[in-house]
Amino acid sequence: MRFTKILAAALSLWLPSAVLAQNVVVELFTSQGCSSCPPADDILRELVSEDGVIVLGWHIDYWDYLGWKDEFSRSENTDRQMGYRDRWNLRSLYTPQAVIHGEAQIVGSNERKVRMYVDQFQDEKPMLEIVQDTSGDTASIKVSPLASGLPAADIFLVRIIPEATTSIQRGENAGLTISYVNVVEEMTWIGDWNGRSDVSVRAPLRGDSKYVVLVQAQNFGPVLGAEYLD
């Protein structure tokens, strides 16, 4: 948390008070084959409608052998969770795991702690500005720093399913019908950012899909900014 605290102190001196709070990104690593996950999925559904919060549901694939294959599971989602595991030197992967703004990881069904971290990061001022424009099947995205000393980062375009409902027939959640929000279909790297100067990138879009622009410090570092793509 040291990185965030230092940045917060610097930003409080540098930025005007009129700047709005940043969007806080809540990532949930979940599975339809995990009996402990439905309460965490419920929390994500509550958060998705709240101002200043962007949620992402990453369905992992390592529980698919438990009698039910998660229709949204992807090995790439498991790879992302592995990246966080290695960053924090965790002993193993687990679900449900919530990662708050790339800075804290907790059990995703612990609503009190999830909201505690959301409130904490919402109190911090934005580190960057994302300006976007969509024309046809292309998005133009500009990232600009709002403070000095930001780290190099990756710019991702995350394609999501805003709402989905599944009736689970087998496995640990057999008989349950579960609704999900912002299920990740794909995350695409669209550019580097040096953390110091403006950068503009372009990315293709697919049909009527919904997207989130995510700017994250390299090597699974802190989330520096995120916006829904209009």
C-alpha cells in the first residue's frame, strides 16, 4: 500500500480540489463450480450500479472438473489471477478472490472489507485522465497524467458481458440460477504508457459489445485509471 499512500499525499498537494474521485476497479475471480462464490457474485451485482465503481468478473477454469464447466471460464482469466498470486507471493489460487484497484486482495465474499477498500480508494484523487471517442468499429483513447512520478503502465481494452444468467445443473452449485454482471469475455493489450506524457491509441471494436478501458501499472501493479467505453 506504500505506493498508493505516497501518490495520495503528492496528489493532494498537486491537484485542485475540484477534481472528482477516481473510479475504483473491483475484480472478482469466481467460478460457477465454486460453492463459496455466489455470495461474492451478489456483492459484485450490488457494486456495479454504484457511482465511481467499475467491476470485472473473471471466471477461472481450474474448478471446471468438479462436475460443471463454467460457461464463461477462460484460461486467460486464470493466468491473470496467477499474476496477482505471484505479485503478492500467495501460496495458492483461491475463489472467490476480490482484487481492489490492483492494490489489495481479499476473500470476495467479505462485503465489509470489499466496501472498506472501495471507500479508501475512492477518497484518492485521479492519477490520470482518459479521453475517448468511438467512431464506427474503432475506439480512439487518449491517456494523460494528472500527477508526476507515475509508473509505466499497460493500456487494456476489456470486453464485457454486462448481464448474464446461468442455471447450473451439476457440481457444487447444482440447482442454482445465478446472475452475473460485467463478465469478462476478453482483455486486449492496446498500448504502453510511460506515465509522464500524453499517449493516444486506437483499438478495433466488435459489434455492440461493451468495453472497459483499464490502465494498470506494469507487472500486475496498481490500477491507475479506468473508464467504461461509451
